[in-house]
Amino acid sequence: MRDGHRDERERKAMLERAEDIQGTARPNSPSALAGIRRLAREPLFRLLAINWAIGAFVAGLVTAGLLILDTAGLRTLLANSDDPVVPVAVLFCGLLITLTSAAMGAAIMTLPAKDDGERRGRPRATGQPVPVPALAPVRNRH
């Protein structure tokens, strides 16, 4: 009977490892929670998640501001619409994509460059500039 329990545990462990490798882990399984914890410890993921949340918050503020201030008669137009939810959702989703992308892109662009001592690209010139005469043919105007 003990061998049956051990075989069952081994089978479950193998299934969890396979799910972890394939990325098909069930939401509440230990391997899925471990993956989420591992992802939350990544500094780049945290940076992007925080800036995504900032962009989403700003998108909500801009959407609310456009509706509250009735910019270009938008609120009036929506109030007279049969289904005002769809246009508001489209407006919010468009702003959400734009502003979260901008916030995440700005966060990535402001990361400090990794300085490993090697320069990439063209080597930097050293020394003093030397003037070189440039000869050009002269044509007569006559």
C-alpha cells in the first residue's frame, strides 16, 4: 500500500513539473503559485507592472475628465445614445493601450545603461583635429 501512495505522489510531482514546463499549470496549483512568486521577484516585471498601473490610472482619469468636462459634447452625445457603454469602453481601451505603453516605455528608457567597461559602436577619436585642404575646381564665369 505504501508503494501505491508513493507512486501517486511521484505521478502528481511529474504532472506538476510537466505543467510548469508547458505553462499549463492550474491557477491554484503549487507550481502556478511558485511561478507567480518567481515572476513577482523579477525587478523588470515589477517596474513594468507598476508603470502599467500608473498608465491605467491616468487613462481612467483622462476618460473621466473627458466625460465630466463634456469635451466636444462627448457626454451629451453619449447621454443621447442607445448604448453608451460601448463607446466609453472603446475610448477607455484606446487610452489604456496608449498611456500604459507610454508609461512603460518611459520607464524602460530611463533605466541606467549597464556599464561593463566596453564601448559599443565606433571607437572614440583621440588627439587633435588636423585641418586638411580641400581642392575644388574653379570655373570661369565668362
